[in-house]
Amino acid sequence: MRYVGLKQVQKSIKEKNAKKVYIAKDAESRITEELIKKCQDNNIPIVYVETMTELGKKAGIDVGASCMAE
């Protein structure tokens, strides 16, 4: 299952559903800093994607995405 967007990714981490988190390198740092910390605290691997547009395509949506979890 895929979780797209900050709120959904945070929820998936909290509920222990996230196995891997993807973060766009061009996403705002105010969004990514807290998310990176949560991933580290929960030993979830992070995969960095070059752009939000690229991550949006990977997530199967027509707009950019700052983060996604699987």
C-alpha cells in the first residue's frame, strides 16, 4: 500500500505501516526535517528522489509529492 503526502506518511509511520519512505530532494526542509527524524527514530529506510514531480509520478498522481511511504 502507498501513502502519499505528509499527513498520510506520518500516519503510516505512527501506525507502523511504513516499510520505506521516499522524500523529494526539492521538498521544503520544514516538511522533510521532522519526517527524516521520525524515520530515523523508527528505523525506516529513506529513499531520496530528485524532484517532487518525479515522486508524484512514482506515486501515480498527476501532481508533485513531497513524500511517499510504502
